Amino acid sequence: MAGRPREFDRDQALRQAMLAFWRRGYEGTSMSDLVAALGIASARIYAAFGSKEELFREAVALYAAGDGGFADLALSQEDDVVAAIQRMLADAVALYTRDDLPHGCMVVSAATNCSEQNDGVLEWLRAQRQARTQSVTERLRRGVADGQLGPDADVDALGDFYAAQLHGVSVQARDGVPRERLLASLAVAMTPLRIAAGKA
Amino acid sequence: MAGRPREFDRDQALRQAMLAFWRRGYEGTSMSDLVAALGIASARIYAAFGSKEELFREAVALYAAGDGGFADLALSQEDDVVAAIQRMLADAVALYTRDDLPHGCMVVSAATNCSEQNDGVLEWLRAQRQARTQSVTERLRRGVADGQLGPDADVDALGDFYAAQLHGVSVQARDGVPRERLLASLAVAMTPLRIAAGKA
DNA sequence: TCAATTGTTTGTCGATCGACAAATAATAGA
DNA sequence: TCTATTATTTGTCGATCGACAAACAATTGA
């Protein structure tokens, strides 16, 4: 273990790559874009990250481990299922409309339309969205087990519904719908769950 | 007005282009992809449509004038506002999950992530999504005027909510969520409006 | 001091991108 | 038939894509 020390901050470069991919997507961000964003030559990027695709996957992992991980946090940290879903949606709106970050969800918008040769990353992000849907559904199921939701609550339908709401809010935020409006529509989205919880 | 007659069916070629763009998006569909899909040389495509971008815009217009125009139809043809929104969502699910067509909404998924030079088409599709949101909101407002919704119904919040639901269902359909599940989540999505209509 | 190892610089690679020029072919009207 | 007009064929253009090779620089451990 020797060798010349790296002259740039790999974590900082990765974060810049994340922001670039978040803003313009995987194929929408070219290597020359990355060179400009990271401030280093392309050969250094390849030496540090392997390839554009590997860099992208690391960037998405960084997103998921940071701000993008709000959903699992909300679902696991709130004891009440209604509060959990409410917080998940509110955190989504807060993140997707932050002024200092690209709008919308990186997992939703970074690889929706891409060429055939990059179907791999497309499928990978798809799997992450599906996993999030399942997390929501399982949290709802726990809500039934905890007696917070009626035993006849259709947790699968509710899970798909709130997953769709998350994805839809991402699109809306990317389109520039302001935070206050998204929060207002969030209140609408909560009514089915409140009914299932007998709190309406 | 004379000249050699065109040897291919322009409408049919345009439809093939629409399907290609629908499936892979604007930048995800290369000129060579279009050459393969339309079955004609690239120079013929340029002669008939001007450029790739003009072809795309015509393709989206064809989509909006056809299957993609379901929303305005549902909103204008149904006298009851609840029935109108219900039908709009049901038609969306039906279209977005058709076996013989690309899944999801073309306007939502054809240009979410693209390079800087094509921000024009991105903005154009964004405007169409915003217009659809407004159509939904105005239909809800008419529902209040007609007395079908309570005078205190928050039509702006409901409009944003159902627009987000449309966008979210598009993402879900594209991810392979089956039709029956989307229809079940649609039933969940209808409860806020039914409450506003006093039918729950 | 000197290998071994790793990072950086510089330049460029083949493939593909969207787009079009020039030549040829087929029609309508004069 | 001849001219004007439009379509098709063929080939290729410059730009950009992602990716890397080779030479050089800086560090560690022997």
C-alpha cells in the first residue's frame, strides 16, 4: 500500500457527480459535463471510479444514504402509521423542492428515458422504486397488525397509492409546482389513510 | 405543385416514430433507431419532417390527439365531476398498461432527463403537464359551481393531487405494476373527492 | 537509495450522434 | 416533349460520445 496520494477529495467529487446526475439524469450528463462539475480530467475520473456507470451507481448510493433515504427513516422512526406516512410525504415535498438542490427525486427522474444500451441502470432504478413501494406496503401492514388501521384496510392498494403519490410529487416538483401547493395536495392525499385509521 | 410522389405513408411513419419516442424517449431514440422503426433512410425523414425535434413534436401532437387525449375527453364528457375524475384516472390506467403500447404516459416519460441542448422539448412537455393540471383544477372548480362539490372544497389542492396521481400512475405503469393493482389504488385515490362531494 | 505502487497529465481512439449535399428519379403542368 | 418541382439514393460531414494508453510524478516500504 503505497503510491502517490490522490490530490482531489473523492467524496466531494462524488457529491458533485451526484448533483450533476440528479439534475440532468444519467445520459443527460456527459463525461465533459462531469469533467466540468468535478473539476478534474476525465482520466482521473476513470481512475477513481472505473466508468461513468459505476460513478452513477455510487452517486445514487450516496443519494439513497443521505437525503434520498428519508422514506425509510420516516417509516421506521414513527410509531404511528399515519404519522409515518404523513412524515414520509412531507419530507419528500421538503426535499424535492429545496432551493439548493435539484428538484424532484433522483431515483425517479435520473433514468426514465434512456437508450437501449443503458437499460441496466434503468432497471436498477426501477428496482429501487419497487423496493420503496414494498417498504410502504409493509409499513402499512404493520399498522394493521398494531391495530392502528382497521383489519379490512387494503394495505396493497394503499401502498401502491402512496408510492404513486411519491412519484407524482417528484414529477410535480420537477415541473416547478411550489412547495406550499404540494403540501396542500399532501393533505388531500392523507385522507384515505386517516379514514382507514378511523381518524376521520 | 407537382413533383415526385412520396413513396411511403407519412402518417404511418409518424405513428411509428410516436411509438419509438413513447417507448424510449426523445434522446433515447437515435436517428438510426428511427431509420429502423420507420423503415426509411434518414435523408427521407429529414425531407418529410424537417428534423428530429420537429418529428418528435409532431409525434407528441399525434399522441395528444389520440390515446393521450383521454383526460380532456373524460373531463368534458362527464356531467358529474366525480365521474369525470374517476373516468380520467381509469382511462389513464387502461392506456398506460395496454399490452400493445408502451407503458406509461408519453408526456410524462419522453423527456424527463435530457442534455442541456434539448431543454426546449423538456420545457415543452412540462408546459403540457402543467396545462393538464390546470384542466383538472378547472373541472373541479366547475364541480363546485355546479353544486356537486361543497363550496369549501379546495379545488387547487385537489387538482394538484389528481395531477400528481396521474403522473405517479404513469411511473408505476412504466415500472410494470399490473393493471389490477393500479385500479385498486385508483379506488383509494377517489375517496377525497367523494368526501368533497358528500358521497362518503 | 531504489523498486513498487498509485495518481496525474496529455493526447487520442473508434463509435455514434444529428444532419445534410449532391446526384438521380418520378411526377404534373405548359 | 420540356421544364419545374418534389422524392429518393448514396455518401459523408463535423461534433461529440464514453473510454483509455502512455508517459510522467509522487509517495511508501525495503
